[in-house]
Amino acid sequence: MRDLDAQETYLADRLGLALDLRDLVGSGPVPQGPYAPPYGVVGFGEGWWAAQLARDFAPEFTARGTQFVLEGGYDFGRAAGAGLYAALGQSEVVRLGFQENVEVEVPSHPLSAYRYLRFLLLATQQPEALARIDRALLLERERLRPEVSLDKNPAKFLAYTLLERTPLWVVPEHYPGLAQALQQTFARIGKSLSLTPPPSALEFFVTGLEARHEQGDPIAAVILGEGESQAYAQEILESRVDTLIELPEPEAEGTLAKALCYWYRIAWTSYYLALLYGVEPGDWEVLHNLRRAAG
């Protein structure tokens, strides 16, 4: 088995994703001027989760003020349609992403969710919320970076625990979209599949895992946070999965900061898991080939 505390293990990271993870805080575009309120935010592709997080401070559409359209990725024309719909009103339409002719360029990247959200918080005049997120992420970084040994690094430890297992993310409802964001990040960086339960998850746990567990499926339930539903899930899952992992709430202030901390830890975990499998972390080559074929 590869050793995450050994320098040669990191040779698989040819494109330096560790540097992107380390330098994430403060990265990405910044507004070049003020945007008029009220604000609307709609997102597609890589911008979907940032738009969902923005529901805390902005609806999907606004008829006046500023309408942000996050266009990252392959949206099959939905982002263009949203932009045309927004343009019918009196709002200024600002498009973000890596498509042609966007007003704000956000390069494609497995960590771009932070960069979209950072721009939105700055553009909607919420520097305090961004500062809370950045402080929390920097605190997480000091525990998760490669220089921190396995016995003190929760992301490395989690990567070893998930090796040859399929994670099942169990996420509190007050973190909108986080389960799917973890699933996406785990796939794009760790190049591994994971599961997210549907709504009415307890029935899913009781029924969906009953017969499969008898066949020895290597499923690892990763339970985030605490609460009544989490306690029920733990009680049901502990006899139906291969292993059960509890992730306590991060040391962060506010729901947005805590959600980003969970996501950041799983991004690091996915990075380490890819190294344990001996593959390049990230998805540049795969998506580059896809864009060439689609272009």
C-alpha cells in the first residue's frame, strides 16, 4: 500500500493539484466595480452549487438590479436560455464561466465552486461572510496539507478508510446541495464513485441496503454533523454498511462556512485517495478530451 507520508507518493500529482488546494483561499476573479441590487443568481455546470448556496442571500431571478448567470460546463443551452430570460427584464445580466464571451472568466476546475461563490459574495457586498469562510478554510488547510503526518491529518486518515470502499454521504438538510457537491468532488478529484441518499433517506437506508449488505458490498457511510436524523441514520446504517465514519461539524461560523469546510476536507480526501490508487488527481485530461470532441 502506498504511503501518504512518503514523498514519492506525490509524484502522481504531475499537474500540482496540491498547490491549487493549498492556495484556494483568495483565488479567483474579483468584481471590477459595483453591481446594483437587488441580485439574482442562477447556475449551471460547475456553477450549480454556488448558485444553490446563494439562495441564502439571492433568489434565482430578479427583474431589476443585477442578474448573475453562472455558465460553467455543459448545460445544453440552459444557461443561454436563462440569460435571455433575464435580459427581458430591466436587470443587468452578468455571465460567469469559461464559455466564450462571458463577462467574468472562471476557468474550469474541480475547485471552482469556491471561486464562483467568492465572486458572488464580493459582488453582493458581503465581505464579512467571505471572511468567515476564508478563516475557516485556512484553519482546515493547516490540518489537511501534505506536510501534516497521517496521525494528525484527518483527510489522509479518511482516504485510507475509504480505500476500496464506496462512500455514502449522509448530510444534514440545512446544507443544501452539499451531498451532491461531495459526490461530484469525489469523482472529479478522486476519480471514484460515491452515493448520496434521496429524500426520505431513512426508508432508503432500511430497504436499499438490506439485501446488498448480505453480499458484502464495501460501503462506507460518512455521516456529517449531529442531530436527530443523523442519529437515526447511524443506528440503521451501523449494521448495514462495511464501516461507519462520523465527521463532526467544522470549527466555523455560519452554515456557508461549515458547508465549504466539509467540501474542502473531502476535496483533500479525494486528492489523497487518488494518490493511494496511483492515479493523477483531478480531471483535466478527461475533460480536455471531451471539450475537443464536443468542440
